[in-house]
Amino acid sequence: MKKAIWTLTLGITCAALAAVPKDTLVVQTSSDIPTLDPVMTYDTGSGQYVENIYETLVAYKGNSVRELEPLLATKWTQANGGRTWTFDLRKGVKFHSGNAMSCDDAEYSFRRALVVNNSDSWTWFLSESLLGTASNANDDKSVTWAKISSAVSCNAQGQLVFKLPQVDPAFLAKLAFVGASIVDKDYAAKIGEWDGKEASWKTWVGKDLNDSALSKAPSGTGAYQLVRRDSNTTLLRAFNGYWGGRPAIQNVVVQRVPEQATRLEALKRGDADLVDTGPRPVLEQLRNVAGLNIIDDLGNNSSTVIFMNEKISDPKSLGSGKLDGKGIPANFFADVNVRRAFSYAFDYDRYIKDVLQGKGRQRTMALPESFPGYSEDVRKYTYDPRQATASFKKAFGGQVWKNGFVLTARYRAGNTAQQTAMEILKRSVEALNPKFKVNIEGKQWSEMLNDSKSGKEAMIVLAWLPDYADPDNFINTFYSSNGYYSPRLNYADKNVDAWVQQARSTTDQAKRDRLYALIGNRAFDTAPFILQPAGVGFIVIRDDLVGVSRATYNPMINFGYTGTLWRQLSKK
């Protein structure tokens, strides 16, 4: 395959067989860009751009997920028992439009997020902190303009002030989320976005802004500004007015290349500096390739579980709908003995060997070990066919073991790791009793997400990447009966719910740690899901790319494959 000849429309043309210029970064990704509007940015495809075009008040310090440092804010203070936060903002910051950033822009940005709060956006967790509800004004009539304008405002000194209805120990971490970026108010209003006024706010509630005017033509304070984009290529250049100085990488070209093999060849040849490589097995094709640098043994900030839905709402997932050996009842997983049996039946070591190629670990909780609150002392399941058999014999008064069942488990179509996990579970469960049958099926991602959200799926595999580096983002998501994944589990435990709420209402980290340990051990007893072992992260880059290493890698800055921002990179 010939090297591509590409023109950036930035005065740079790369001739055939020429290396990528030193001031240019070429990235190849498998995903498209749903949006460049911060309010709607809740996916990694969009995030890798937004985090470089825009900036937030605070940012993660170095490679830490526990420490935050100023970015567009310079300092902050707390008052009123942690319910009032006041931020001093950086002076001399300009947007790509040329407008100077002021407190009005920050106020507008957060009010805009609270006003819109689209159901597909990240803004639910900001609204939860500032308004006391995750719902927008269309769904929760308690959300009023008075509440929104009181929750975030500028004081007479030009400081940004947040007023929370109750303490939220995760609030500062939430402000580091890429979607919480500061937007250019005057520019946004000029191109047709919300004008920031009370008279018009109701018309913007719940709007889908994926394809907004701001998405098409963003204006942020970040180191890079958009030049142009189409369905396959996005071009960005360094912003000359950037307050943080001139970055070494002046041009960024992001190409959408769906075919994994094509991306890997581009990386090998030097046509791309970074690519979406795919999962760990791909490393066998990349080891010992001249010009490549593999950085392995990186942290993993995701948690993956096999869901066991305790209230299955779709008859198609039930077969006969009875414990007669031809299906399962809707409450099949409501019996804790069934859940324990499946948890003991999963071969965790086999998963680490076959899926993670030996590079993985079995966690005790659905929480990354790098986060506060994780405990190695929490009990965890091991592969134990005898315990699985004993639990199955107890389930439904012995009817499961006597009559057997037919269960349909689904995974994301094309995801070999999820498929292999289900195959491992299928083999071990069916080996226990010839009357047990587990059918596994691949399903399109969007369809599986929608069906599982409405409780239709009996058993599926899903992962969670953190929005912000606070344990609540995992604990509430996975364990609470009000959490994001609750409709997929229909799991409720009054003790767990109480402990989750207690942990959400205190800033005492030692107390939170104790509560999370209680939740973890209670989850061992109640087995709400099968916690899969966590893999070890890796990055493959061209060896002339500088600024990517274990020391610089921050898993919360994960959108650009390097754990860093583009402005932190350079070339030899």
C-alpha cells in the first residue's frame, strides 16, 4: 500500500513516502465524532477533541487521579460546610474567537449545562450536585430558573460561586470532566445558541445539541482550534493566542479508519503516530516492529461486569418463562442462590489467560484499585464448581437443579473479549448439569444498550469508564438501586443503598472507605453481578513521539490514547 499524500490546508503538504512532519500529529481512530459541544460530550470519540479544544476549571495533576490542580481557575475556597465553592479565574485567557474569557463565560457554561441537561448528556451528575436532581426541568418541576441562577453565579469580585443544596464530596472532581469546559458566551449567542437569559431558558430544556451550531464551529480556550472536519478527517491547528504558550505540535490530523488492519499498517509504516490498536492480542503483530514503542503495564480505570437482571421484562428473553427446562422465569436471578452459583461458575483465571493474555487481575470491587475506597480485604468470588453446584441445588427450592433451564446471554457483536467471557461461563455452567443450557448471542451495540436499559436482557456484559475520579462514580453506578445501571440489574439492598447515601454525604475519606468496604462485602453476600478481572493497559506509539510514558500517563485523560493532552507531546 502506498503512503498517503495529504494536504492539511495549513500550508503543509506531505509527499509520498515522506515522514509525518515533526510539528504534526496524525491519529487514526475507529470512531466518528458525535459532537463537539461540551454539553453533549459523553463519549470517548468526542472527548478526544473537546479536551484539546476546550478547558475546564480544574485538571488532574500529572498522572494522579486523586489530586486536582488549577487550570482556568487559579484557586478556590469552600464555605458553608462544603456547600459553597468560590473560584478565582485566570486572567488574560482568550477564546479562539478572540474574545477574552471572563466570569460571565463560566457562569453561562454551567447554567447552559443545567438548562439543557439532555437525557443523553453527562449533565445529570452536575445537576444532581447543584440542583439536587438528575432530571431536567421537563421531567422535574422543581427545576426552576431561580434554582439554576442561584446555583451558579458571579459575585461582585468577578469570582465564580457555586451553591450546593447539600455536601457533595465528588463535586470538585466533577468539574474536571471534559464536558464541564468553559464556553465562549458572546460567540455562542451570536451563532444561534442560547443567549443565557431567563426569558429564553425554557425553550432550551432537554434539547439535543449533538449537532448544535457550537458543535459545528467551536470556540474554546484550549491549545488547539478546529480548522475543518468531515465524516473521515478532522484537522486542527495550534491556537496562537493560547495562554499556556506555543505547543510543539502545531497541527493535528485525526482520520477515521474503521478497519483495524489498515490502522495497524499505517502505524507500522509511519503514516500515523497514534492509532486505535484494539485489544491486547494485537500486540503480537506489533512487537519488534522497527520504529514502534510499546508502553505496557498501565493502569486500568474501567470496570466490566456480567449483569444478572433480577426482573426481566422481555418475554423473548425467557423462553417458556418457567423453570421447566425450556426457559427461565422473569425473576430467575432474583434468587440469590442463582446469582451466587453463576459467580462461582465463572473461571476467572481462564479469563485472565485467554482474554487478557495473562496481563490482568481479579478485583474485589467494581472500583479501580487506583481510586480511594478500594480495598483488597473485601471478599471475592473464585472459580469453584462445587460451590456453584451447591448454590444451584438451593435455588428455587431445588427446582433449578431438578428441572434445568435455558438462558440467553448476549454480548456486544464484534467484541471478542465479551464473546469469550460468555463462552467461558457457558462451558463451566453447562458442565455442572446436563439440564443447564446457556445460549450466547452477539447483538448490535445500540440495540443492546436500549434493550438492557429497559430491563429486557437477562444477562449481558457491560463496562464503565469513569466520568470523574471519585469512587462514587463507580459505587453508585453499580451498587445503588438508583444508580445508572440499576435498570439493567434491578438489584436493591436496603443496607447497600443506605451506605451509598452516607458515603455521598460526607467528605470524611476514612468514613467513606469504611462504607465502601461494607458495600463490597455485602455485594459478595448478595452477588448482584459477576465482576470480571481487569486488564492491564498499554499504548503503542511511533518511537519519535515524546511525552508518553508510564510517568505521564493519566487514565482520566484517556480520549487521545496517550493519557496526555496533545499540547504535552512533541517529536524528536
